[in-house]
Amino acid sequence: AKSLGGGRHHLYTQQLNGDLFKRWTMEHALRKAFEQNELMLFYQPQVSAENGSIVGVEALLRWRTGSGQPVNPAEFIPLAEETGLIVPIGEWVLRTACRQAQLWRKSGWLDVEMAVNVSPKQLEQDDFVERVQAILAETAMQPHLLMLEITESAAISETGDAASKLAELKALGIRLAMDDFGTGYSSLGHLRTFGVDTLKIAQSFIRDVAANNSLASIVRAIAAMASSLGLTIVAEGVEEESEYVFLRSIGCDRIQGYYFYKPMPKQDMEQLLMESAS
Ligand code: C2E
Ligand code: CA
Ligand code: CA
């Protein structure tokens, strides 16, 4: 609350539980930030495990307060989920990412996928598919270059008939990725049912994989099964060369992580694109 609250809230601070107060202040500030266009996207490249070339980017939401202070996504995104703010924000993310992808495409960067995170709350909307379709039309985004990243809990949720919506999205030509695979409850069998074509191995599995034998066998088994199902495998959170070498050796198709690139603002992404084109 330090950076977000003002002195006028002082009295309430003493009455409300500190956490509750912080949440309330942050929710208020986030709502305002969204209305005042203070949210932005960073982009993190995904590279081919084979040759390190950029094959896609993931759009990641960022928030800087008026004073320029970045707010940790691990704090404000869960809050946006709980309050439902993630629904309008997520729609803005999708529109902005598609628009950006089209601009990059026009400047000659062809065939690079744009991956966008979709909250379970968005998927629960009755008209989610129509909304996505409208954004595709509005931005002239090519569906096959759009990758929607969903979580296991969203996909297997009974609310809102997620499975049939995923099938409709697939029918539009959009690609689907299962984010953070391994941390939830879904199985590889589920992935087939949902029409998921890409599996992102959870960062928690990648961490220490080179040093931990049992973890390494789990990841190896996941990769083997996924590739036998014809799924594209992305490893995220790759920070060390040893992790990269291991992941490449077990058949991971793509790597996303600090070892190659950190998430960056669009200007830096453009710089990178120019350099890799020349
Ligand atoms: P995620 O979808 O699993 O995104 C990957 C996260 O891992 C990002 O964190 C990214 O910055 C971080 N990361 C990438 N490479 C490395 C690495 O090598 N090491 C480490 N330690 N971290 C790495 P970020 O941007 O803080 O986002 C956190 C989470 O917030 C995301 O996890 C996603 O669940 C959520 N999120 C971000 N943007 C959006 C959005 O637009 N909509 C929704 N619904 N959720 C979002
Ligand atoms: Ca993601
Ligand atoms: Ca992830």
C-alpha cells in the first residue's frame, strides 16, 4: 500500500486488517490504471530449440504506477482474477497483442506466433468465442498465428462449457497451448480432448532439472508422451545452459526463458527483430 495509498487513507489503515487494506487499495489502483491506460505488454521470445531462432513471442501484462514503479504481476494478476477485472483487461491484452502482431507482420516479420494468456474467467464468458472472433476481424490477425494459452483448471472446469468453446476456437484456426503443464490435474489424454496442440512444461519442473535425476525422468517422460501425441513442446523458465542442453536432448521444440531472452517492451522487441532480420 506504500506506493499506492495516500495519506487520506490513514484512519482506515488502523481499522482494517493490513492485507485487506492493501488488496482494496491495489484493486482500486488497478482499476484506475486500466482506465487510464497505464497497463502495457511486454513480449518474451520463444526460440527454436534446434537453432535459437525466434519462432514466437508471449505477451505478458505489465503495470507501472504513475510514479513509474513496476507492480509485480504475481501480485496484481491474481487480484485481477479474483475481482473479475481480468476479463476486460484480458480482452485488452488480446486486442493489443493481435494489433502488435499485425504491425510487426506489416514491417516484414512474418509467421511468428503471438501467444496470449487467457484467464479461466475469460473462458467462462458465454460469448468468449464471439469476442475473440471480433478481435481477429478487427485486427486482421491470422488465426493460425494466434496461440491462446490456457490453464489446466480452466480447461477441465465444468462452468461455462470450456471444452466446447475450445473446440470452437480450434475451428476458427486458432492454436491452443496448455500453460504450466504438470502443475494441475489434467492428463495428456485431456490435451487430446481439448484439441491442445502445444504443451508448456511448467517452470517448476525446469528449475533444477539438470541436477535432479527424478525430476529429469519426469520431464523426459512428459516430453516423450507429448511428442508421440504430435504436440509441440515448449519449455519455459529456462535460465541455464545445462537446462537448455538437456531439454533439447529430450526433444523439446521451443525454449522460452532468461537464458535466451527476458520479457521486453515492444521497442526492444522491434530492435531485436531488426537485428535478426539483417
Ligand atoms: P506464465 O504465463 O507462466 O508466464 C511466464 C512467466 O515466467 C512470466 O512471468 C515470465 O516473465 C516468467 N519467466 C520467463 N522466463 C523466465 C526465466 O527464465 N526465469 C524465471 N524465473 N521466470 C521466467 P510474469 O510476466 O511475471 O507473469 C506471471 C504470470 O502472470 C504468467 O505466468 C501468467 O500466468 C500471468 N499473466 C501474465 N500476463 C497475463 C495476461 O495478459 N493475462 C493473464 N490472464 N495472465 C497473465
Ligand atoms: Ca503463459
Ligand atoms: Ca507458464
